[in-house]
Amino acid sequence: MPQEKADLGNLAEPVRFKRALTLLLMTLILPGSAQIAAGSKRAGRWAWRVIFGIVAIVVFLLLLSLVWRSGTINILVSPKTLRLVQILLILLAIGWAALFVDAYRLGRPLTLEKNHRLAASIVDGLLVILVMTVLIYASTIVSAQRDFVASVFGNGQKSKADKGRYNILLLGGDSGADRIGTRPDSITMASVDAETGRTVLIGLPRNMAKIPFPAGTEMAKQFPHGFEWKNCGHDCYLNGVYTWAMGHKQFFPGVKEPGLLATSQAAEGITGMKVNYYVLIDIAGFQHLLDAVGGVTVDVGKKVPIGGIGGPIKGYIQPGKNQHLDGYHAMWFARSRAGASDYERMTRQKCVMTAMLNQLSPQKVLTKFQAIASASKEVVQTNIPAGELGTFTDLALDSKKLPVSSFSPVPPLIHTGDPDFALVRTKVAEAIGKSEALDKAASDGNGKKSNTPSKAPSKPVKPSGSPSQPSTDVDDVASICKA
């Protein structure tokens, strides 16, 4: 009889081991299920309530995003929401780990044979480490997102779309010891349709002179006849507006960055369009942002020097189609001035901007978010309020489906030393009009704009410009960059 009982005990031991492992796996697949099956049903039900509550919130947000994508994004990127999510992830990590420990207890490890008890302990420890690592890592990503939003986007004043468009001034500048702040040498107006996201890039030459300013602004009071030599003293070009304003802060009481305000007013005076927001990017640090997104692929029409203009030429970016450039080479492709005109450089910059817009997928942003956020904090400055982040993310997602067009007021159409600003504004209006006509042609039966690309013309349109020879008319940027 004793031998028979021993045999029964030996047979039961493997069953107890399988039961212990099953309880751990149940906790991994559905936290709380082990407690429902073999422990405190109350604790298990609380775990299920938490899970079902989270699932319900996720489903609600998914459904909300189908009808109100921009608002959903705004909710998700709100610093308050992100702080709440960060705390929730940490609490979930602790709670889930506690359920694993309890499931291990329910498996009665002291009744297991030594090797089985060791195996169950190892499995339990690994599962605790796994879920805590995943959830804590997720909380660090959320923390990076919150820090990024708080650092880059502020509580600036919301600006309504002007005539159905958001006009964002994109400024690229080199910061250095010999400069006041990050002086913009690359100036582009991105005019974005507020419904479809279709974008027109208006490149403004940095050497444009006699800049007019909108009536009633401080710059218009100081320069009633334009930004001329006899008034500004020196360097009276578009990119000199920033320097002048930063050196005369007394005319801009209460303004933290008078250079950016004055440059925005200059862009308004040139184009006749309201500037809603600005984005300033430090080109010297731009390579870190490009590295964070994995670089860009562009067509290089002719060899582009690396270096030069104040320093030695260190090499060249060789011509070729579909070249993948890392941050360093993409930065030089965009900024190189040696052996090239400012107008050529402007076009190369448009190519890089368009490549980033088209190639930066949401999946890439998610997988490399921490690197992108870290780099962006160092090189990006903007007055877009955090509450508008969802609006522009939504428009960016729409714009990826549509071709980007451009116009640059450059010679021979416009003489930058003595520009015909009436002609510039007319051509800008034409560029906007052509872009909006594409949306009108693609409108649905209700007259609502659609972000579906309109049909291509029966005959291919030959681009009137290229990265090495910019156009003076409206072009499809993709065609220019492939020319």
C-alpha cells in the first residue's frame, strides 16, 4: 500500500507542474484568469475590469479617429494625456508582475519536485521581466513624446487658416559663435490646403532686396519704403531682416524672438499671404534629425561639393538616381553653396523637404521615435501650439498622397536686387490657384474637396526646372527633383 501511494504521488507531480506552468501562461495571455480559475476571484475580476476598460478606450479612440482624426491625435499627444498614460503603464507593469507572482504561488511550488520548482521559478521570473520591460520601455517612449511636445511646441496663440490655407514659414539657419541666434539662410513658405493637405512650396531667395512689410507693423514703420541700404545700414537682404530685428529689440517690447517675427512679416510683405506659424530648423544639427529618420533617397543631378565657401571642399556627392543619403550627406546636399547659385540650393532644399514628407512613414516615426524626438528638440523651434499638433499631423498624412508643387521668385522672372513685388504676388496667387484647381477637379459630387489625386494629364508635362536650374514658374517638385 505505501508503494502504491508513492506511485500515485509520482504521477500527480507532473500534473502539478503542468498546472503551475498553465497558470503562468494564463496570466500572460489574459491577466487575472489564473486568479479566476484557482485563486481570488475578486482580484481576477478587478484585473479583467482594468483590461476591458483599456480595450474599450482603445476601441473608442479608433472609432473616433475615423470621424475626427485631428482631434484624436490632439487628445493623444496632449502632455496631460501622455503623463496619464505614462503613469498607467507603470502601474500596469507593477500590477501584472504582482499577478505573475500570485499565479506562481497558486501553482504551489513547494509541492513540486526540485527541478520542476526551479523551472517554474525561472519561467515566472522571465515573464515578470518580459512584461515589466515592455511596459516600462513603452512608458519611456511616452515620456519622450511628452518631453518632445513640451520642449518644441508651446502654448502659442492658435492661428486660423487664411482663405482656407495654413501658411507656415520654414526657416533653415546656421547657428554659430559669429551669429546672433540661428540666422535663417533658407526661407520657404509652405502653403497647405486646410482640407486636403495639398501643399505649395514658395522658395524665397535670401538675397532679395527692398523687402516691403505689411502696413501697421513695426517693420513697416521703421522701413516705410522697404528694407533699403539707406535705412538698414548693411546686409539689407531678406536674410538680414532677422539680424536687424535681433539687434533692435527695443522696437519689439515683449517679443522673445523679434528676428522671427520680422522675418515672418517680410514673408507676408513679399507674398501677400498671412503667415500662420513658423518652423526654424538649425541646419548644422539637421543631420542628426535626418540620421534619426534613416536618411532620405533623392536624385542627384550633378555632383554637389561637401564644404567650400569659407572652408576647403572635403569631397563630393556624386550624381545618380535614387541615391540614399545619410544625415551628413543629405545636409550637404541641401546646404552646399560652392559652385552653385542660391537658387539652385533652394531647389535642392525643396527636394529634401519633399523626400522627407513622402518617405517618413508613421511606422518609421513609431519605431524611431525616441531618436527623432531627441534630435528634434535640439534643432527645431516653432510657435505652432501643442493643441494644433493633431491638425498638422492630419494634414501631413493627407499631403503624402498628393504631389507637392512649388514656385520661386528667381531670375530671370524676378530680379532679386530690385524685385517687382506685384508680379511676385501675382505668381504666388497663380501657384496657389493651380494647386486648388487640382482639388476642385477631384471634388466629389457634394462639392467637398477630396485628397484623392486628380487624373494625370494626357501628355506628360516637362518640368521647367531641375535641382541645378531652378524654374521661375509653378512646378511639380517631384518632377523637378527627378529632372
